[in-house]
Amino acid sequence: MSDAVITVSLLLVAGCATAAVVQRDPARQALVLSVLGAVLAVLFTVLQAPDAGLSQLAVGSALTPLLIMLCVRKVRRRGRTKDGAR
Amino acid sequence: MNTAMHVLPYLVAVYVFLTGCYGLATSRNLIHAVGCLAVCQSATYVLLLAVGYRDGATAPVFSDIEPGSRPVVDPVVQALTLTDIVVGATVTALLLALVLQIAKRHGTVDPDELRELRG
Amino acid sequence: MNRLRLWLLAVGGAGLAALLVAACLDLPAFGGRWHPYGDRAVQASLDRHIANTIASVNFDQRAYDTLGEISILFAAVLGCVVLLREARDEHRAPPEPAEVARPVRRYALLVLPVALVTGLYVIAHGQLSPGGGFQGGVVAATALHLLYLGADYGALERVRPLGVYEASDSLAVCAYLVLGLAGVLAGTAFLANTLLPYGTFNTLSSGGTVPLLNAAVGMEVASAVVVLLAHFLDQAVEIEEEHGS
């Protein structure tokens, strides 16, 4: 029973990781990364690591995607004002 | 079924790591590359926790179970994973800050265009 | 050129994959019963009356390692602050307050105190239940930024005097060091957990110096994340380049 749950969450992690790499647009990649963070948190909980799961949920599905989104916004805004000034 | 289960988690960790490396090497956008590095990092978490897992065991927290009544999984690798996750996030932030500086100084976040600028 | 690079990547990747798979096949089987380090760590943790073995590993058995981790964290935040400071050819343009949808505003302001208290609870119960300074710090710091969703950037800036958080970040690292040095002054080793009585198992004050080190790390992580997010938000929302530069 627990083997089946572990296998399913491992395969979900592998699938999400592939999606995060294949998605070339950084803003959308941030969304996929936050899903990957949540799936990893589930895997860690299944592997009896609630501490690591909690940490991954806070960092992987909230903090890292937020930082990437802010970075994308800054870079795009720069591009816009440059074009406007030209 | 059992022999496959004995190596499957390690193989998933290897797969996730190699996928992240592929994304890093072929990325056309430095922000995307930082995201791929985060994928590589998550492979290390999967590997560490897989090494510490024990069949039929519970989490090594004794606030609601009697010590010694049940087997517990390995706490050492969990502690390593835990600090790794938080420190990894701040290193990601540092890399993103570097990317923003590059965008400011060179006006592009494409590694290939950056190489042409320098050469 | 590009094709050559892809070939090189494919060859290198295949070699690395083969080596890693070979290594995996030689690892002890997943789910095995043989965990010598884990069993000893659990025993040491119970000897020191700490219910959450992971907190014991982080803040007692490997406390010196955690000092290294928080130094990395501190250095990374310092690097971000230096890289993302307002340059000479930039200026601040405070954004106009945007219209926030009412349900978003209501739920963000409703969830904010709950999330903040959850973060502080997770920090405080680090040595008892799953959680601790590292996780709770991130939760508490990101909870504060719900204010940006619920109100606007100006409101967030008013409740977040950045200087205070920068100072508390460095104070927390110093507190960790001082707690370590206190061990030396008391006649034992650096960061050795022999300073305080171990207390009653499964209570908030158990575990000697572990709750104190845990609190210091919680304070450091929380202020570090606030400072990081503040600088990224500043870059994304406020700071603009001078035109024609």
C-alpha cells in the first residue's frame, strides 16, 4: 500500500520536473515550479519527513516562484521602458 | 516488484538531476536557467530522503509516540535536507539578483547574446 | 557550433547517467533496516530530552554545521542587498495604489494573522513537533507579504521598516555565535549543549540550548526572507532607470 503511494508521488515528481524544464517561458516555469514544490512536499510527507515537507512547502511552492516572478517582471519592465524611450 | 522498488527512488533522483542539467545547458534565458537549477537541487532532496527511508517506520518525532515502540526513519538525512532547502532558496535569490544586474548592464538575459557581446 | 555543443552535452550526459545509475544499483536497498547513524542520533536526542530528533540533529549534534548554513544564508542575503541597491542612474517612482478585488482583499487580510501566528507557532515548537526556525521563519516572513496582495505596496512599506529587519538579521547570527561561545566560557566546547538543564521531556523548555538556538535561527531566517523579498519587490515595483541613459 505505502509502496504504491511512494511510487505514484515519485512519478509525479519526475513528471513535474520534466514539465518545469520543458516550459521555456520563465513566468510559466515559476508556476510549474510551485506545483513541483507542492508535489515534493507530498513526497516528503509520504517518506515520513514532515520537517522537510513543511520547509519545501514554504520555500518551493511560495518563495522561489515569487522571486522568479518578481525577477521576470523587472526584466520585462526594463524592456518596455527601453522601447518607449527609443 | 520489490527489486524495482529498491532502486526506483534513486533512479528518479538521477532522472530529475539529469533533466535539470539538460535544461541548464540548453536554456536561452538566464531566469529559466535559475529555475532549472532549482530542479537540480530538488533531486538532491529526493536522494537524501530516499537513503534514510525505512519500511514501515514513522517520522522521528516523539511528542506523540512512545520512544522505542516503533521503528523511525533516519533523522540525520532529514536534517540535512531541511537546511539544504532553506539555504538553497537564498542562493537562488542571490543568482536572480546577479541576473538582474546582468539585465541592467547588458540589456539581455540570453546567454548566447551575452557571449557575443563579450567576444 | 550549436550542434557541437549539443553533441558534447549528449555524450557527457550519457556518461554521467551511466555512472549515476551504476552508483544507484550499489546503494543500500531503499527502505532497508540498516541505519546506524539514525539509531544513534535518536538515542542522543532522547538522552537530551528533545522530542523532535531533527531539531536535535540541527541544533545540538550538528550545531556547528548549522552555524555554517546560517553564515551562507547571511552572506547570500548580504550579496543580494549589495547587488540590488539603488544605483546612481536609477530613481524611485512610487507606484499608484491599484484597485484590489474585494474578495482578494478580504481573504488576504483574513489569512494574514493566521499565517503569521502559524509561523511563530512553528518556530516556538521546533524541538517538540515537526517544524522549527528554518520553516517557521519562511512562513512568518511570507505571511507578512499577504499585505501586498490585500492592500498595496505603500501599506507593506509602512509595516516593514527595512533597517530593523536588517539589524535583527545580523543580531540573530550574533546571538547564535554568542550562545556557542557561552559553552566555551562555561568550560566545555563551542556550541556544546551542556549549559542549561535538559528539562522535562516534551515541554517547551526542554532540550537545554536547543530552543534558544532554534529561536535565533527562526529570527534570522524570517528577517532574511523579509529583506530579500523587500529588495526584489523594490526592483520590480519601484526602482526605474533614468530615461536616455
